[in-house]
Amino acid sequence: MTSENDLLGIYRATVRPLYAYVSCRTGGQRALAEDIVQETYIRAWKAWGRRPAREPLAWLRTVAHNLLVSHFRRTQPSSLTGLGFEPAGEEPDLNRPEDVARLQWGLARISRSRAGLLESFYFEEKPVRDIAAEGNISTRAVEGRLRRAREALRRQLLRFDKAKREK
């Protein structure tokens, strides 16, 4: 059985990196980030009734990621009206909540492997060679996958823009 002190220790060790992870994926939308982090810990405490995961932060990030994907899958483009999005061809600013919300909406609608690759490259700023080493593939393979992932995301963002214009 996991003691309250054990859970408190895990919380103290993981809350800042988990919040940072979630915050950059919500574009600094504080309320949304706080809700996702809170729900992540609620799920952790329920799941860890007997013992915590071997790698608590990795487990928490996975749960937070899934909660973010669920949130942005439920979000309709019309509900994001008024956020002042730039046209699809513009370079997104990852410090602007509206740009991040639009990107997350698109990422939630492409395959998990493609979304994960784009997140590693753009949000985590991992170099192609590091992504290649982690996946045990060539840098050329990573570049090709990045190109296909960007194209899949671009198609979703065009769909987003079209749906927003129609509302």
C-alpha cells in the first residue's frame, strides 16, 4: 500500500515538470493546464492505490498527454472562434494560446505516432539525430516521417480553417 507520504513525495518531485509539459501544450492557458494536471494526479492516486508506477513522471506525462488529446478532440473549431488565429500558412507562435490550441486540435486528429514525432521535434526541440537514435532509425527516415507528419497536420489545420469559416 502506498503511504500518503510516498504520494506527497512523488507529487513534490513531479508537479513542476508535469505542469511545464502540460503548459507548453496548452499555449499557457493556465486554467486548462491546471485542470489537466489536477485530473492527471486524481487518476494517478486512484491507479496507484497499492503502489506507484516505476517511473511516475513518465506515467503522469502519458496520462496528461491522453487527457490533452481527449480535450482537443472534443473541441470544435467553432468553439475556438474569436481567438484570432493566423491563416494556415503562417508560422505558429508556440507562446500564443490560440496558435497552440489550433495545433493541438490538429495533432489530436492525426495518428499518435505522427503527433508524437511532431511534439518531439517542435515542443521538446529534439534534434533529428536524437529522434533517430531513440527510434533506432536513420536521420533520413526521421526527416521523411516528419515531412509526412507535417503534411497530415497541414491537412487537419486546413480542415479546421474551413470549418471555422463556415460557422
